[in-house]
Amino acid sequence: MDALSVMSIRVDKRTDSAPRVQEILTKHGDMIIGRFGIHDPGEVDHGLITLNIRGDMNKINDMMGQLNDLQGVKTNHMQA
């Protein structure tokens, strides 16, 4: 059964990682039902993306693994 959950994605050095993060999110876009993104334009240029997703845990874990494999990207997940 598909679960409704929330995922956060922190992207360090946003300008270096953002294109690949976007590719992964687009690939798994069928699970994303809401997205909110902000960036800190300060010295380090961090970004934070919050996703509302619906999908089975295998697909969610696959997306998280792909994101976590990127340098400077860290995910957290919470199932409702």
C-alpha cells in the first residue's frame, strides 16, 4: 500500500548539486504530490526542499538512495 509521507532534502553548495537533484526528483515525480523549496543565499548557499509524497517504501528508498549518493545532499523521511 502506498503511504503518505514527508521527505526533506538538504542540498549543500546548491549550485553544484541542484541540476542532478532536479533530475532525480523529475524521475520520481509520480510520487511527489507537493513540493516546497527555499535556499539560503548566504556564504554557504544551502538549499532545503520539503516533499509531500505518496508511494511504496521501495520506491521511496530508491529515490532517497539516489539523492544521498550525491555529494552534499542529505535526506530525511517521516511516514505519517
